[in-house]
Amino acid sequence: MNKPFANIAQTIKFILRRDRIRIPVWVLSIAIFTILIALMLPNLYTSSMEREIMAETMKNPAIIVMLGPGYGLDNYTDGAMMAHFMLVFTALATGIMGIMLTVRHTREDEEEGRIEMIRSLPVGALSPLTATIIMITIVNIVLTVIVGFGLYSLGFESMDLEGSFLYGASIGVIGIYFAALTGLFAQLSTNSRSTLGYSFTFLIAAYIVRGIGDIEYEILSLISPLGLILRTEVYVSNNWWPVFATLGQSILLFALSLYLNSIRDLGAGFIPARPGRKYASSLLSSPLGLSIRLQRTSIIAWTVGMYVLGVSYGSILGDLEGFLDTSGVLLKMLPESADYSITERFITMLMTILSILGSIPVLLYVLKLKSEEKKARTAHLLARAVSKNSLIGSYTLIGLVAAPITQLMSVLGLWSAAIFVMDNLVSMDILFKSALAHLPAMWIMVGLAVLLIGYLPNLTGLSWLYLGYSFFVVYMGEMLQLPDWMSNLSPFGHIPQIPMEEFSLVKMLVLIAITAILIVAGFVGYNTRDLEG
Amino acid sequence: MSIISVRDLTKKFGNFTALDGINMEVEEGEIYGFIGPNGAGKTTTLRILLGILKATRGEAKIFGKDAWKDAVEIHRNVAYVPGDVNLWPNLTGGEVIDLFVKLRGSNNKSRREELIERFDLDPSKKCRTYSKGNRQKVALIAAFASDADLYILDEPTSGLDPLMENIFQEYIKLAREEGKSVLLSSHILSEVEKLCDKVSIIREGKIIESGSLEELRHLTRTSMMIQTREPIESLNRLKGVHDIEKRNNTIYFQVDGEELDNVIKYISPFGIIKLESAPPTLEDLFLRHYKGDGGEA
């Protein structure tokens, strides 16, 4: 092969030109988010008492699984707290950035035939992959510098220049690592979807292995790139070796992917694409079966995700009283009531937040119908013996059924973590009642989505706006002293706050009746309007 | 009873009139060609027939039933192939074919296997890997594998290679032998010429010509190429002669159908050495209708 890296500078420029919006958005979001959190943290815990309580909380295994081991807990400075709270999450974010940017310029371009166009010009065979990795390395160096200076410039005593740059370099090198890894998967698999799939599976596995390692077997944490990077002990010991070790691994991964790239044909991969089914399964014989099948991955992921979300909220319940008592800001966010403990008051708000988050997959499932129509795939069904009612009905049904399932999953998650961390276990009964009470509000979101699909298919985004509004008034309502009518505009504002308020069957039935009206109206609209395709 | 009966069909999208009072009758056992340029209203017509779009005015009936209200019932006996076949990227071709056939109700397993083999499709591949032609094959196989009485096909061969096009034509002829009806919208005029019994030409939402190919041809001119021993005098004064062109010893011109007899009688005394005549192709018809406002015609 002659000149495998020909015209690489031009290729890098071209990538930067294509991503001139995307790259700054990624880098700035991660950097600004990191710096903002760093800015807020010291205000949340001001007294040394609060810090000691927090440090104590951080020894909780559930927290360690989520965040990693705490370093410098005996002198829990702002810097130590920042690194402990945020390093693993910001590293995950840069990892995701690395994966997304790399897939885009490697396997996706190849799949869409764009690399073929580029390669027909005097461009080296290895130039696209190399240019992508160089581009991402540059991006992560820039991120390192911005985060490094950004954190240092906040002027906190415990956040020195070296530590701040180490923080930046730690997340930056994770971005490079996952870019190199994705570059390797892009050689192995034959399409962009499975490249993404392998890369994200690896990312999630790295996070889980780290969690187990941090509690039981430290060697596991050293294998996982996300575990290794936490050993930098940013702002405490400032170890640089994990950064270099990760960089070294990235170089090995990149070298391997270059080799594989050089010995394969364009469009080919090393993991053969599995032949799919030649015949449809019995599930795939109705519109309902089709829509379940199409959203299978999404349904499984969200169901597991809601459980994990429940676990992560549940894991902080144990130290809640001490935690919230010392945190004035958080306490203000809770509804006021003298008769109930802080934990009980917290759970009320928690269930509302979980059901609003749980409404996201519910809405996604219903609104899938709109994207199917946009992609001209509903006409295939309607041109056969499928009525419009059975089509929109399938998606509505999935949404309605998904609501109690997501609620169940988050309650189970909450409870299974609470068992380990709480001395006075919240009764399962209260959790279930509260989850149940929130169902009608979630169903109203389904009704709204159906109504929009029926009449204003181009404005289905309004349902997201409405859900976002609900989140805002519930989450911030108490703290910002918003007037009652604002929360009454959201269905979640009408849900009785169990255990502080009585379960009200009448309210529930009224909300269900509204849902029914919305759905019926949506069906009528869908039956009378033109469909796009 | 007509299989498809369209009367005064009008469709407006806001202020834009996509269809302006079109009429169309497809009889049982007929293969009906529907031709017109992009944006003329072909797909809109088909979508109204499928009950996906609602007519602003007029009626569209299939099997004597209302295309909008009785859509589901009608579709049990209709097979449809859209012009732009979009499939689900994560399902295989085989899965999509089965789904489509099941959703119609009836099933013909042996026909499915035969079609997959004839059209040379790998049904175990995910739809995302299929080219346009392969996606079209999926839709065609699903259509032919079902025992429909009416096939509604919207430019079904635009992505197929000539070999596959032949196989497609074979199955259309087979459908005709079985007494089935076909509404074929197409750009490939030679295909329409080969297959269709009747043709409608649509332009800017109006049907401008309709009838059997013979009838359409009759309305138009025959192309002539003539060499005579002596030069023909004042040919241009004859009624019904157009576009005279002289090259070397040869004269090219066009004659209106009804004047053909007179023209030949006038020419023969000049001593014909060579005479070639060609019926107008559909392309001639088509182009004549679409060049400007039909030109001097």
C-alpha cells in the first residue's frame, strides 16, 4: 500500500469543517457543566460538620458503586468533593463524546459510501481513521485545557493548578481512549449501529466493573478505564500515572485498529454480520407486535434504566436525614409539613420526579408512531388490512401499559437499595401507593401525545415541553415559591402527596376521564386527517 | 362493475390544487397505465385510493366501496407497492415480507419462496443493507405473494435492473391471466406500452388523455420517411402534413391519422423508392403533451 496517510491534513480539516458546530457544543457542554458544578458545590456544604457528615455518607457502599471510592475523606476539601462527585460522570460524558464523534467519521461514513468517495480521491487508505483519531485527540486536549484553567480560575484553595489540569487530563484521556476503542470496533463490525452497540456496551461494562472493583476487588477497577482514571486521586494525591497508562492503552488500541484497517476491504468487517431471521416470528403479525418489535431495545433499556435510577435514588435514602438537615438548599425544595419526617417528605418529591422521568420512555413509545409516519412506513400497514384505529391504538396501548411498568421498576429499584442503606425502612406500601397515585398524570401525558398525533403531528414536541414544564414546577416550585396555579397547570401538580396527603380516588378518576377524552379525540383526529406516508 | 371508479376527484393541500376533478375507470382484468411527470398527481391519486389521504371532493371507489371509509375491507383484496419503499432498518427482508402478507390476511407460502428465488433476494439480510432495488423487491414479493384482486403499483420498477424488470412483467402478465386488475403508475413508457390495456395521462392534476393505446395513437400522427424518384411538389400545402424536413433525397414528415390515405395517394405518382412509417411511441405522445402546453397540437 502506497502512502497510506496521504492528504491527512486535508482530511482533518474536512472533519473539523463538518463538525464545526458539533465539536464546540460537546466540548463547551462538558466544560461548562463541570465548572458550574464545581462552583456550586462549596456553597452546598459550608460548615466542617456538614463536610464530616458528607464524608461519612461517602463511605456507604451504594455511593461507592455509583461514584467510586472517596479519597481524602478525613479532610474533605472542596476539591476532593468535586473530584469524588463528578470525575466519573464527566469521564463518562467525554467517553460518550469520543464514541459518537468517532463512529460518525469512521463506520458511519463508510456505510453511507462517503469514505468510498473520499478514497477515490488521492487520499490514503488509513487517512480517514487516523484523521478522526487525531481530530479527537486535539478536541480532548482543548477540553483538558479549558477544564484545567476553568477549575483553577474559580480560585478555591483546594483546587490548585496541577489538580485542575489533572482533572481535565483525566476526562480528556478517557475521551481519547473511547475514541480509539470505537475506532477498533469500527474495523471489527460491519455497520455503524453495531459499532455504537459494542462501544456503549464496553462503556457500561467498564462502569459496572469499576463499581464492583471499588467495593470488592481493586484489580477489577484497574482493568476498567473508568476505574483506573479515578486512581489519579485528583486534588488529593494528584497521581499522573493513570493518565499515562490510559494514554498508552489508547495508543495500542489505535495501532491495532490501523493494522486491521490496512488488511481489510472497504465495507468489510471482522465480526461477520449475523444473518437475520428468514421468516417473521409470530409476534410480528399485527401492528401491535410490529411496534413492540421495533421498540424492543428501547423498551428493555428504559425498563432496566428506570430500575437503576430507582437504585441510585434509593442508595442515598439512608443518610438522608443527616444529609438534608445540613443542606439548606435541598431542604427548601421539599414540601413543608411538620408531621412527617424529612425522609417521608423527600420520598413524596422523589416519586413525583421518578414518575416524570418515567414519562420520558412512555412518551417516546407513543411518539414513535409520528416518526414512523414521517419515514413513510405507516402507509405499508394502512395499505393492508390494518385500520387507523388499530395502528394508533397499538402505540397508545404500549404507552398506557408502559407507565405502570416504569413505575414498578423505579419503586423496586428504590426499595432494593433502601433495604441496604436504611435503618427504618420506608414501607413498600407507601412507595407503591405513591407510584400508583402518579399513574393518571403519566396517562395524561399519553393522552396529550395521542391528541397531538391526531391533530397536530408536527407539534408533538409540545408534549416534551409540557413534561419539562411539569418537571420545573415540581422540582423548583417550592424553592422558588411559585404560585399554586403554576403547578396546577401540570397533571403532576394534582397528584396527592402520599404519605402526607390522602389517596384520592375522585381525583384519580377525574384525571383518568381526562385521559380518556384526550385519547378518543386523538383517535378521531387521526381518522380524519391526511397521513403523510 | 368497475374495479376502480374515480369521479370528479379533487384534492387540495391548502391553496394548492393537487388533483382537479379527475375521472378514471379500471375494469376487471384490465391493466391500467397511469403516466405523468413528477408532481402531476399520480401518487396523490393512489394515496386517495388507499384511504391514506382524504379527497376534498368527488368520489373514489374500489370494488364499489368507498376508498376512505371502507379502507380496511377493501385492502384485504388489494396489494400495494409504494414508489419510495422505506422499510424498517432493523428487520430482515423475510420478516417484512411475512409481516406484510399476514397483515393482509391471506398467505401463499409456496408463492413466497418462488418469488424470493425469482427476484433473487436474500431474505435474511436486514433492510438497512438493501439497495433501493432490493427494497422494491421486498415490496413486490409481498404484493405478488398475496392473492389480491387488485394491484396498485406506484413506479414499481424504478430501481430494478432490466432482468428483474422482465420478471416483474412476467408476474403482471400472470396476474392478468388470472383475471386480476392492475393500476400501474410508471415513468418507464416502454413498460406501460408493453403491459397496459388502457392508459391515462395526467398533468398538473388533470387527466388530459385517456383510452386504449390504439385510441390514443389514432389521435396522433404517424412518422413517415419517404424517398421518391421525382421530387414531391408542394407537400406542405397538403392538409394534415407537419414538420417536413429534407435531408439528401429523403423527406421526413408527420401525418395526421385521418389524412394518411390522402397523403399516400398524392405521393405515389412521384414514384416511391422507399417508404417507412412508424406509429407514434408513447414517448411521442407523452412528450407532445408535455412540451409547453402541447405546442401546436
